[in-house]
Amino acid sequence: MNKIVAKGGNELKGEVNISSAKNSVLPIIAASILSSGKCVIENAPMFEDVFVISSVLESIESNVFIDKDTNKIIIDSSNVLNLQPDMDLVKKMRASFLIMGPMISKFGSFKISFPGGCNIGTRPIDLHLKGFNALGADISIGHGYVEAKATSLKGNKIYLDFPSVGATENIMMAAVLAKGETIIENAAEEPEIEDLANFLNKMGANVIGAGTDTIKIIGVKELKGTIHKPIYDRIEAGTFMIAAAITRSKIKINGINEEHLKPIIAKLNEMNVDIDVIGESILVNAKKELKPIDIKTMPYPGFPTDMQAQMMGLLCTVEGTSFITETIFENRFMHVPEMKKMGANIKIDGRNAVIEGVDKLTGCQVRATDLRAGAALILCGLAAEGTTEITDIYHIDRGYVNIENKLKRLGAFIKRIDK
Ligand code: UD1
């Protein structure tokens, strides 16, 4: 079984470059189905989820060329005939559901198995389906499949009960070729949604207000090919900010957007971490004594749930009592038993965690239970006494490009063992 081995105690130094955002590139690859021409995605991150969603597209006969040397993905969906993507591939990754919107929009039909992905809660897709229904699609569910059919989609006003990222994106993509005007209210405001809207608009769509809670989409007849470079990954950047903090180091992170990192910067500042932003780089200096804090995960611009596990790892090493409330997913504390194996003092009560900082974490064998939990365990390993072995690292490979090499270049003792 592949694993990552980390030894704690090394101070980190130097610079690290951030890749493009996982949560941008996945919907953007899905959205390229809408185009009648070629789409080129530049600076694409080469991790597993990108390969899986590309294979999902290939399973409906899109032509996808991934150039790992230049980090480019070229997609031509002009000849798609098969409207039923491969079931096994779809099950591999929750983000596969992002092809529903483009498919109903362009072909008026899809049949897809319920998607898989990180096991961090039930993660239903009711809001996506309600949105498609409001645009005129008939939805049927049965035998593990969701099927949608529409003779033509027509714009409508859609209020989301919860600002779901995926539902906002899917409805936006479904509406771009619909007749008339669609308004999504209580839309998710994540930067990746704005990035997707920019990509759609470059293809010829008319999307206004993405990045706010009200998005207006005026349907157009056709979308053409385009070239796009997705935004930087704010969660990868946040993970490296915590890497600096948990090892009480000073590092420079290149490839950031200060606006997108505000919720993470604010919390690290509160803990006494010094942060300086210089253009698209950020200096993180955690040499002072750190203080415990309270965190509640919230939709953007609140503190991201995708940084909760990493932040918890850090708080385990900070003297005093910290509190974390997870409001987005109901089962996102699966890293806690693993951190406890390392000596962490964490108590869970429903969606609340109480963290008492300990003098030291101790290395042992732990299991990555999902993508961000896996990253958090690596970070704990960098701070722990002795050797930490992280297994089930396929979760980590889904959404980080070479995390161990990037950390090694910063001076961490870390290696991957492929068996
Ligand atoms: C996206 C991100 C993921 C991040 C999450 C929240 C991608 C590819 N993934 O996931 O990294 O953790 O946003 O920031 O962008 N919900 C419903 N019904 C629905 C849809 C969602 O009840 O139809 C609930 C979910 O169960 C969850 C909450 O809404 O409790 C948030 O989910 P959502 O924002 O949809 O997350 P994803 O788009 O799956």
C-alpha cells in the first residue's frame, strides 16, 4: 500500500508555488462540454480528480488531451453522442455530478449514477435537481441512477435553500443555453464560482453577478471554444500556511489571491501568526507563541470547511483550549480518531470539537480518511516527535499536486513509499 512517511522537528524555509484550484478546474472541465469548439485549460493541476473527470468526459466521447509536460488540457466535445457516462468512473468522484448541468443544457438529457467521492456526510444533490426541474427538466430517480430529460430549458428564478457550491455551478451551467433569463438567489459566493462564470463568459455566455449571492444568466444560442487559466488553489495555499504555522517556521507562498485567503489570514493573525502579502505571494511567519482560537466553518467568505482538518491539526499543538464548529458537513471529523492516535486531546460533541493543546504529538501509523483529513495528518506528522506513516494516501493524491515534494523542498523530512 502506498504511504507517506514524515518525521517531525524540521523547520521549514524557502518558497513554494501553488497550483490551480481543484474546485475551479473540475467544473471548468465539465463546462467545456457546452462548447462547440476546442477549450484549452492552462496551468491545469495534474492530480487524480482531474484525470477522473477527464475520463468521465471521454466516456461520453469527448476528446480530451492531457499534456503533462505543459500542464495543458485540450477538450473537444463537439462530437459527443453518448449521453450516459461510465458508471464506475462517476462513482469514483463526487464532482462528476458537475457534468449534469452542461449535459442537460446542451443535449437536453443525461443519465448518471449517483456520484461518489469523499465520505464526509450524505452530500445529497436535491438542490441541483430542483434547479434543473425549475428550468423545465423532468427528473426521475431509480436503480441508483438520476435521469433528466428536457425538450427545451427555459430561464426561471431559483432560490437555493442553502448556498451549495455544486448546485450553484450546475444550475449556472444548465442555464447558459436556456431560453431567457435565470436568476439564482442565495447562490454560493465561492471564488471558484466566479472563475467558472468567467470561463463561461469567455465561451460566449452571459453570466452576471457570480461571486455574489444573486447570479443572473441570460441564455445564449451557442458557446464557442476558449482558453482559460484557472485561479490559484486557496485551499492548497491555506494548507501550506498551516504547514508553516505547525512547524513554527517562516515561508513564502507564491500564487495566492489575498481576497480569497482573508478568512484563513484572519484566523492565523488571531493566533499570533505574522502574515505579509506582497502581490501574489504571502509570507507566513509563525515564530511567536501561538494562541488558541474558536472557528466556525461557513460558506464563503466564512472560514472554509476544506481547511477545518488542517486547522484542527495546528490547534492540537497550541497551548490552551480551542473550539471548532463544523456547520457545512455533518460527518467531517473523521480525522479526529487519527489525530488522537498521535496524542491529540480532542473531544467531539455532534458538530462541535473542543481541542486542548498538547505539549507534543507523537508519530505513529494513521489513515487518511478523506482528502483534507489526509493533508492535515501530514501536517501533524511534520510537528510530531518521531515518524508518522500516513496510509490511504490516494485520498491526498485526488487533490494535491506533489504535496510531499513541495514540502521536501521547504526542508521537511517527508517521503512517499510506493508499493
Ligand atoms: C464543494 C467543494 C468541496 C467543499 C464544499 C463546501 C467542489 C468540487 N467541491 O463541494 O471541496 O468542501 O463545496 O465548500 O467544488 N447539499 C444539499 N443538497 C444539495 C447540495 C448540497 O443538502 O443538493 C448540502 C451538502 O450535503 C453539504 C452542503 O450542502 O452539507 C454543502 O455542500 P456543497 O456546497 O454543495 O458542496 P459541494 O459542491 O459538494
